[in-house]
Amino acid sequence: MTDAAPQTGMNENSTCGLAYLTPIPAIIFLVSAPYNQNANVRFHAWQSIFLCVAWFILWICLIIIGVIPFLNFLDLILFPVLGIGMFILWLILMINAFNGKRVKIPMLSDLAAKQAGAVA
């Protein structure tokens, strides 16, 4: 009989994928013990947080553009296009994280790797 250590929690790929649902699971994975010791989980959690911050900043910029006269018509095009684009990017990131792959977003991946202490 072998003494195998019992496995606790989720596997690495599931944890990485769930980090993209909202910033809340990402923050939980960054502070809870078995997950915050894995560099890959930390990378995906940080990338998820940075993606949410980037989307929020982009959303605020679009709101400001919508208030400016003569540019508010540009908002009618930008809001749906950027919204669908961010949704597709979010899906790609989540699906690849569930499959154990890393998709690198320019600037955000470098920040996430730096914060996670992982190799970019």
C-alpha cells in the first residue's frame, strides 16, 4: 500500500480558467494557500485582474467620448465593437486557461508575469 498525499482543491487548469470568471475568484486564488503557491495560477489570476482594470478604463474612456458633442456618434460604433472584442478575448483567455495554455496579451501579460513571479 502506498501513502499518497490526498489531493485537495481543484486541479491547476480548472483554477486558472475559473480565475477569469470575475476578479473575485482571481483575488481568492491569490490569497488562498494552495493556489497562491502555483506560479501558473498566480499568472492567470493577475492577468484576469489586469484585463478587468483595462476594460474598466476603456469603458470610462468610451463614456467620456459619448459626452463630447459630435464624437458621441462614434460611441455608437465603438461600444458594441469593443464590447464584442473584449468578450471574445475573455472567452479565448478562459478557454485556453482551462486547456493549460497561456495567451499573452501585450503589456498585460508582462505585468501579470512580473506580479506572479513567473517566467513571461
